[in-house]
Amino acid sequence: MSGNGKKENIHLMKTAEDLMGFQEGPEDVNPRDYLHVIYRRRWIALTFFTLAVATVLLAVFIEKPVYRATVSIKIEQETPSVLDFKGVYGAPKDGLNFLETQYRILKSRSVAKMAMRALNLGDSTGHGAKGGPYLKGGNASRIELSGDLNKDISPAAADNFMRRINVRPVKNSWIALVSFDGPDPAFAARAANEIAKQYIGFNIESKINASQVARDWLETQLDNMKARLERSEEALNKYAAQKGIILTETQSSAAAAGDSPNDGGQDIATSRLEQISSQLVQATADRVKKGALYYQFKESGPEAASAAGIKDPLIQTLSQQYAMLEARYARLMALYTADYPAAIQVKRQMDQLSNRIKKEGLKARTAVRIDYQAAMEREKDLADTYERYKEQALQLNDKMVQYNILKREVDTNQQLYNGLLQRMKEIGVSASLTASNIQVLDRAEIPKSPFRPRKGRDLLIGTLFGLLGGVGLAFFVDYVDNTVKNPEDIENTISLPCLGLVPAIETVPAGKRLLAWSGEDHAPALLEAYSSINTFIQFSSGSQPPKLMMVTSPLKGDGKTMTSVNLAATMARTKGRGIIIDSDLRAPQLHKIFGMDNTKGFSDYLAGLAEIDDGLIRETGLENLDIITSGPRSPNPPDLLNSPRLTQMIRKLGPLYDFILFDSPPVIGFSDSLILSASVEGVIMVVRTGRTTREAALQSRRSIESVNSRVLGVVLNAIRQTDLKYSSYYHYGDYYYYYGNGEKKTGRKKKKAKETVEA
């Protein structure tokens, strides 16, 4: 595949990743992944499990037995309907709020103190018959609300008693379970029954007290309303006498019934006014009708009288005869001429009928005029009479306005007085009733076994909680920890192949470096790891293995420098002569590893201060491996790396070596690696287990591919055997265990030292 084709594939891959977001690789759910997480975080899970079980065991064996006695009660919204009328307390509209209110009352301080008095408890908390001093006066069967509820009972004792009361509503019912907890089972049963009893008494007494308060208030209002009614009646009678208003029998009956006097009957003037009004309407209609007929006759003239008076019987008969002669004359004219004798005779008859119709029409018009004038006179007379009675009715209405106002006040006061009187009598009767809307269904029995602690159940719950909580905490910690942990994270997160695993050597003494040729016990494990990485690199390309490579990492401290050194040494043994170049111009490390001075190096060549043959190339002491150190630090490394002399150096070193390996700075935070990656054939990324985050690794890959560079794969550094447990890479743990610790080979345990942080 050509270089352009590779670049296009990289661009397509990057675009697809941007569309998908952070989740790059496949997310196949495998049970081994969960086992791997549990195994890796096993100490967290075991610690949580141990603490949970130990806490439950301690609580179970320390806590004293507590017994719970329960009484079931039914709480209805309405009191049994003994009477048709209602008391002061009405049925609440919201049943849920009503029940919540009752539950609060059951656990109230008032009910608790009433129950404590009934149980002869003073400042005792209810631990039994010998739990504290008795109240004076013995065991009262009923506590009056008017008494002092706070007498001989301190708030602390009442609160302690209240905390032992538990109310549990039964779902979808009006039933509640009221429980009392205590160390004495017999006393717990007595207390539960007494709480229910005192709660019922509290409910009844509350209604009685409310009824008494309402009755007292109604008596006061009734006296005031009676005086007000008497004053309004006196004002009404005085006004009627002054204005001379005398009601008819019908009006008096209406007033007695509480209606307006005009609603039950009418005076003569008003009644006559309505009659004349009705007659006037009819006369007006008759006058309009006759006037229309009259003006029609007047405007059309005598010749149209026959047409206008067609409803007159005589005119209608003559008109029919004329129509028959006219039809006959038309038939004759169709056969003969006008001189025909029969035609002349018919014509003569037609003329006679026409003259007669006109005369009758004139008579009809005269009759219409006379009727019209009579209608006008009748309408005028009725209108005059209407105005006269109207004036009389208006005068009476003016007097009745104030009368009706005073009468309505009397009626209103009478209704209010009657309502208050009736309600006071009803409340007096209802106050004497002791029926309650609360019933005890099942009395509390003495419990046989303690409510808590239940050792078997508590231990089982503690064990399950510790197990599930420990596993959950392990998964939570693993979820919060977003660092790379195993090769599968590399493949699933950034979709790059894992070139190999470098084991974490935990027995390296402080100050020692992890070198494959060091001769230490860990050297065989490193040599095996880097040999495997070298093999993967050789087969990373389909045509020929890359010759010009760069080693980098997302962040500082991931181990890129030691990976560069060990990989270069391994490649020098198998691939041929090679050179490693320290291109980290900010924090170079290669000269320290090989014990060289760094007065002259890579930065001098890029700046044009030295050439290849000026002693830049040095021998490392390893077979087939040379080195170019970084040289003095530069204030602006990106400018040097962008110099054309970098390409010149690569061109000069190419014929001399079988491979060229650059040790570059980290990717995140610096542009040096991105500039250098554009000049190499492949980039090797080093990721440290448990330190490098997945976001950092993914960002590094995207940054490198954004400059059209190729990432060969990822080297997973400092991998532990626990990180591979239940993983598809578990077989790598064999050589780690064998070569890394050496315990299997020697049978000795070595003292662990702090692992050196690699550059």
C-alpha cells in the first residue's frame, strides 16, 4: 500500500472515531472482565466484607433483646351515622392527608403522656412494671383533656416513650398497625393496647371539646342575631305605617312565606296595568294591519279595489264569473271575429261584471277606512289609560323599594337566627354521643420472641451486604480508576494492537535500572518481554519491517526511555546494527543510563553547530548499538526539530544502520513528538499500567495520527500478574512469575523494594 493510501486510511479512521466519541473499540461483555475486576480489587472487597460482617456480629451480640407488640386499629374518615346531621368535625375530603394526620396523632406527645399516666409511668421509659415511679392516683382508665398533660412527666421521658411507638399503615386499607418496642414483652403488649385506647379517647374528647367550644360560640351569636332580628322587624313595620302600604291577602301570604310581596300577588293598579298593556299590544297590531290595507286602497285607486278586496265573498264570486267569461271570449276570438254575435254578447257581459266589481271595491275601501279609524281611536284610548295606571304603579314601586329592602333584611335575619338555633341544638345532641370512627381490630398479644436482634437474619443480611457492598465498591473503584490496566483496555479504548507486555519487577533495589542486559535476576524477564515486542514490530508491516522508528508515551514517567533502551538493545541482537537517538531535548536521560557526558549531541547538529563526523555518534558498549545523546538543552526545541537538518541526519544515517530509534518527549503537552513523528516510519507508544489514563492514551493516538503519522502499536509497561488474571493474556503471567520474581526457580522469597520510577 502506498504512503498516500495509508494517510487516507488514517484520516478515515480518525473521522469515524470522532463521530463515535470516546468509545473507540468494541465493548463485548465477557464474564471474565467482571472476574478480572473483582480479582484486581479483591483487597477492597475483602476489607469491606470483613468490616461489614464484624460490625453486624458486634451489634448482634451487644444489643439487648427488644420485643415488639402490635395492635391493629381501623381508622375511618366518618363517624358512624347515628344521626342524620353532622357534628363539628366533618369528613375530610382528602383521605391520604386525613390518615397521615391520624398517624401523627398516634405518635404525638399528648397521646404518649396519656398512655404513660395510664401505665403509672412517671419519668420511666416503659421498661416494665419496675421501670420507674408510679404516678399519683393509680392507674386511671381515662385521661381528661382538660387536665395537665405535662404533670409528673418530663419531656425527655415522653420523647423516649414516643421513640418506641411505631405506626405502619396497611397498604390500600384504613387499617394501621401500632407497635411498641421494649425489653419486657408483657409491658410492650400493655403499652401498645393502652396507646390505642388513649388514642380513641383523645379522638372522642377532641370532638367533645370542639363541640362545646362551638356551642358556646353559637349561644353568643344567637343572642346577637335575635336582637338584630327584632330591630329589623320594628323598622319594617314603622316604614309600612308611614307610607300607608297595605298588603292584600295574597301579598301577606307571600311575605309570610319569605317571598317579596309582589311575588305572591299584585295590587289593583299593577294588575290593571298588565291587562291594559296586553290589550294595547293587540290594538296596536290590529291598527297596523288595518292601516296597511287602508293605505293600499288609498294609493291604488278605485280601479284596483277588486284586486285589493279579493277576500270579500261577493267580489270573489264576481271575479270568478268574470274569469269564466274572459276565458270563453278568448275561445270565441280564436274561431271568430269581434263582430260575431256570441262574442259581442260575451263582451257585453264582461263589461257589466267589471263595472260591478269596481263598485263593490269602492264599498270595500270605504269599510276599510272606517275600520282603520276605529282601530286608531281604540289604540289611543288604551294608551292614555296605560299611562295613567303606569304612573300609579310607579308611585307604588317607589314605596316598595325601601319596603323590600327592609323586608329582605328581616327575612335574612330570620333565616340566620333559625339556622343558628337549629345548629346549636344539633351540636348539643352530637356532643352527648361517644361513637368513634376508630376501632380496635386485634389487641396486642405478648410477643414470644424478640423483634431485634434476629441473629440469623442479621448475620445473613450483614453477610450479603458485605459481599454485595464489597463487590460493588470494587467495581466503583475500578470505574473511577480510568487508567489503563491490561492489554484489553488498549485494544478496546484506542483500537491499537498491543505490541507486548513489560512486567513490573517488584524486587528491584532502589537506584537500580530495569535493563535487560544488567545481569540481575529480572533481566531474563525483561529480555523475554522485549524480544516478544521486537517480534511484533517486525511483523507490523505487510511488506518490510520499519527501519526508522520513534518511541514516545502520553505522559512523563510512563517508561518510554527504558523501553527505548531495552528495545534498541534487543533489536541490535536480532536485526543488525542500529542507533538510538535521544531526541528529548527537554529532559534527556540516555546519557545518564549509559554514563556519558552530554556536552555535544543531537541539538548541536540541528542547530548547525556540529556534524555527524564530529564525534556525535558514540558506542554504547552493547553489541551493534550506537547512540547520539541529546546535547545541550535548547530553549525552543520545536524550532530545532522543524529544521531541514533533521531530514539530512536521517538521510546520512540511513545507509549506515539497519534501524534508527528516536527516544522522544511525551506527546501530551509538547509538540516535539508530533513534529518528529512526521519524519519516521512508525511510532511506538509506551503506556504504564495503573498510571496512564485511557483519555491520555486516546488523545496521544489522535494527536499522532493528526499529523499523518503511523502508530505501530502500544507497549504496556509495568504489567502485574494480577492485572492479567481472568484475562485472555493470562499466559503472559507465567513468564512474569518465573523470570520476574525468581521464587519458583530458587524457592526463596526476596525482600521487596520500592520500584524505581522510569523516565
